[in-house]
Amino acid sequence: MKSKLLLGAMLLCGTLSFAQNADPVIMTINGTDVLRSEFEYSYNKNNTADVIDRKTVQEYVGMFINYKLKVEAAKEAGLDTMISFQKEFANYRDQQIKPALVTDQDLESEAQKIYEQTRQRIDNNGGMVQVAHILIAMRQQATPEEERAAKVRVDSIYQALRNGADFGSLAKQLSQDPTTAQKGGDLPYIVKGQTLKEFEDQAWRLQDGELSQPFLSPAGWHIMLKKSHRNFYSYADQREHIMKYLDQQRIRDRIATVKLDTLAKQLNSTPAQMLAKKQAEMEARDSSLKYLIKEYHDGLLLYEISNRHVWAKAQKDEHGLMQYFKKNKKKYKWEEPRFKGVAYRAREEKDIKAVRKLLKKTPFERWEEQLRTTFNTDSVLRIRAEKGIFKKGDNALVDHEVFKVHTLPKQIEGYPYSAVYGKKLKSPKVMDDVRPLVVTDYQEYLESQWVNDLRQKYTVTVNEDIVKTVNNH
């Protein structure tokens, strides 16, 4: 007996040990363990079959570590305590969790409630009627002659109907309502409040099968044939439409909010606590959901901390940009010359010289402003200009005048005179000549320096044996 108990205990311990190692720690960053399942979620999501630059697991390890280090830096900076962050994250998290509070029965009950309210409103107000009509359209400011012509025409149609003419055939031939004419004048079932009052009054006054005399509405003259009447449709007929309505109007979210408040009161809790409990339950069943929410949480932090240390900093750091350009000026070479200047067209020949005279004493960065305020202050544009740093093929006028391409640029009507002004450069002279490239490279430089600092600051350990088991266990 004792040996059996001992064996059972050993088996139990083995089972517990296996359960604990089913999702082992793949790395530890600044004291925080990262499970293999989280790494696999991130790797598999970012390395699908349609990704051009797919990474191996080993290559992705370094990228993942850098990502986690930046998140740690964001937390240390207190970015996760900002109200703006908490509000945005909570809104996203709630979008993932709240719908799960709504059961199929909740939706069914809400759909039946909406149906019943609609049914009572319609059935207690005359139900639904189906009619067909023939319209002789008449504008509301019609002349007396137009009014007489319309009345004569509708009376002749009415007389033909009284003499046995087929309503549907006449509607197709003569009705000026394009929506219903090709259907023989038929409208779908209508309810009160859906159409013009004059039309509605006739529809509910007539008996089934009865033909109205010509009557006037703001649309013109009508002749109506009442075909049938009925109570509102059955719930089975309307259920699909109501369910679509629930989704379109975000009623599902309202149901979840009401249910959350009710549960919180019943359990002497708060909606936030109830939502957190539901989130924990769902994440325990679905690790993908857990990591999706965590990914959004960390992504918000990553964006803000990266903007502070890299993106916005590179855009604003003029001194740093200039120093970086000077140190790396040799890498910013052009394979072929550029033209730094303006290509412009003028209404009058005298403005060709006037533009050159103006720009000669104006810094390049202010050319657009000066051209606009000097030549295009009136409603008529005196010149049309394009400023930039052009390579061959960017602008037809520059190609012809500067790069001596033989094709003639297309003329612009009203602007017969054209010219270019500026300098032909073999290589960039100042940083602004290649600013977008310098900013991009400087951002990469700042990020590299930042990541190096983070790797020095935070402790990172990687379990290489577990890395080898990624997607293979």
C-alpha cells in the first residue's frame, strides 16, 4: 500500500511539473518573464506567408528583445500611468471583452422587444397597405398652362381606366414616377408617416381593389389603385433585418453596458471589476486574445516612447541633423545631377524677368511664399510655378531647359511664356538638399543608440534551448 501511495505521489508531481513546463519561459527582460506562447504569437503574426521580409526565429529574437526593452523604458517613464493612455487602452480592451457579455439569448430578447414595439406602433395605426399609382409630375411653381396640361392628361388616363384599361399597362407607358413605372405602378407595403400626407390619406381611405379619382400632391397628379392591406409582418420574416439593425446601431454594446451595470449591482462590485474578471476568464481560455490585448497595450507605449526618443526628436533636432549630415556627407551623393530651382510659366513676358529678379535676392526656402505673394495676389494667377530639387524625368520643362532633353514640354493655355531659374548641382551642397534622407537616417541612428543604451541598462537573458522549440513542440 505504501509503495502504491508513493508511486501515485510521484506521478502527481510529474504531472504538475509537466503542466508548469508546458509553456516555459523563453526569455527574461528586466526581471519580467516572457513565455514561449507570447513569443510564438508575436513571431507567427509578423511572419506570415505573405510577408516579404520574413525572419527566422533566431533573427526575430533580437527584434523582439528590442521591442520589449522599449516597452520597459516606457513603463519606467510612467507612460502607462497617463490618463490619455489608460483611456485609449481601456476603450480598445472593452471592445474585445464587452461583446462576450452578450449572449445569443440577450440578442434574441432585444430583437423581439424591437419587433413587438414596431408591430404595435404599426398595427395600432392602421397597419400596412399596398397600392399602385400613376403619376403625372408637376413642379410646384408650374405655370397655369402647365397645370392645365397636367390636369387634362391625368383626366384622360382616369377616363381610360374607368373604361376598362389595364392599370399596370398604363402605368408602364404613362407614369412619370421612374421608381414604380416599370413595375406597373406598384409600391411595396407602406405605413403611415412614410409618404406624402395627400398620398397617405388616399391609401387608407380606399377599399381594397378600389380606384381613386385623380388627386394632387406636391409631386403632381396621382391616380391610385389600392391592392391590399394587412397587419405587420411576422417576427420570423423580420428577424434577419432586426439582427442587422442591432449590429449597425451598436445596440450590442448598449446591451453589454446595461448587463455589466446590472451584474455589478447584484454582486456589490463595479463595472470595471466585472470587466476585469471577464477578461481574466476569456484570456485563460484563449491565449491569442490575451496577447492581442497585451500587444495593443504595449504598442501604445512603444509609439509614445519611440516618438519621444526617435521620430519627433529627429524632426526637431536641427543641430543633431546638421552634425549628422556633416559627418556623413559622403553617403549623400547623386548618381546624376539635380536642378535646384523653379520651373514657371507666365501670362506676360515681362514676368519672366521679374521672377528671376525677385528670386535672386530671396533664400531658396522662401521662394514659394514670395512668388505667391508677389505675383498671385489677385483673382487671376500671373504665374504657375513648381519649386523643388529635380532629377531628369521629374519635370518636362526642367528636362528641356536644364537637362537638354529634346522633347518639348506641353503648353498650358493662357501661359505662353516659360522659363526655369536655379542651379544645376552635381551633389548636395546643404542638408536641405537631401533633408528627407537625412531625417530617415538620423532616426535610424538615434534608434540604434537608444537600443544600445537600453541593452546596457536592462538585464536580458534568453533560454536558447527553449528558442529551439518555437513552433516545434
